[in-house]
Amino acid sequence: MMIQESTCRLAGDRLAGIVTTPTGAERRGACVLVNAGVVAKHGPFRLYVELARRLARDGYTTLRFDLGGLGDSAASAARAPVVERTRGEIASAVDHVAAAGSGPVIVGGLCSGAEDAFRYAERDPRVTGVVLVDPFAYRTPGWYPRDFARRASGKALLAVGAFTPLPLRTRGARLVDYQYMPRRESTRILGALLDRGVRLHFVYTGGSADKFNHAGQLAAMFPTLALGDQVTLDHLPGIEHTQLLSEDRERLVEAIGTRLAAW
């Protein structure tokens, strides 16, 4: 399917965005991508560009935009808390794709963008799906022996010269110490979304290994919730948090594209 891209302005011309649109007849819905930290709408190493174009080829109209004060968007003069300002700005993006008649709306992002999208989804019934890449994660009892085994294996290989540690940057280290949402909040929001029938796709990379190290851990993090078929997960421990390598971005984009194609 062919695609086309165009610029747009949101929130009274204050925010800047780019819409990637499929030109074929089949339209599956719309996806709004929220900034990953302080990175502009292209995403880390252009991840959002590649993802938007892949989803558009699959039939999703995709809008990636800059929150206020980032990239090409002006900061808000409002004195409201950051969470409220962000919610209003995401709403303007959802309004834009909804007004275009793009169909069901998915919101998502990486890291803080994932959590901003997750929080927003709770408040907007138009959202039918959420994609979360390296969002909140909480150590469970099973995390500790798995982490011990991983560290012990690495030390043994290092001792015999069969393993050379990668530079810190390529091991998924994060330059910004982001404070993830507490489990009580994520449990409440996840429960509300499940009750509403929203579909959620989680992706955890090797950049989350300090908190998440096994595909089965997601269900263990939320023992009071029945995740069922509404929730899917890809655990990609071999790639880093911001996907510096092109092959890492390709794996991540393919994983998300494959899951959304099944929605």
C-alpha cells in the first residue's frame, strides 16, 4: 500500500505534527504516537518515522506530533500540572484523526510516551488500543533468580574470555532517570481499560532488564487482573531501549506491526 505524509497544526496552531496516511482503499484505523521523553516527533533514531510508515502501509493513519515545548511545538502558557497539559495535547491529536474519519484510535509511545498514552486512554472512550514500549515494570519474586542467573552466566563467560561487555551506551543505559508510575496507578488504569474492552500491546526490550526479564512477568505484576486475550506482549531482551542499531528498530517495528495487523 502506498502512503503520503503531510504536516498539521494542533491545539490552536501551537503544536506541530506529521500525518502519515495510507492511500489505498483499506483503512484499519488511526494511531497517535506520543513523544518519547524529550525526543521530538521523529522518535529516538527516527523510530517513530519508521513505525508510522509501517503502520500506514498496513492501513493505519498515523499521527506523530510534538508535545508543547518539544521539537516544533510551542510551550503552553497554561499553569496547569504537566499531566493535565499533556492530556489536553494528546486529546488535540486524537481530535484531529477522529475528525478525519480515520476510524478506531490507538495511542502509544516509548517510555514516558507509553505512560502518557496509557494515562490518556483511560479518559477517552474513543481509544480502543494502546501500544506501550518499555513502560512501567515492577520486580516480581521470579525476577531475582533470573537476574542472578544472568549475571552469573555473564561473569563465567567473561572469566573464560568468551564474553566481552558492550560499552554502556549499547547496553540500553538511559541517560535520563525517568520516574515510572507506581503500581497502584498502573493497576487501576489497566483494570479500567480492560473493563472497557481496550486492547493493549506491551513491548519490553533489554533496556528494561533492571525491572523486567521474562515474558511471564507481566501477568505476575498484576495478579489481581485477568489479562486474557486483550493483552499481548513481545519481550525483546536482545535490543536496547532506544534502538540505536537499525536492525533493532526493524525488529521492534515488525513486532508492533504484526500485532496491530491482528487487531
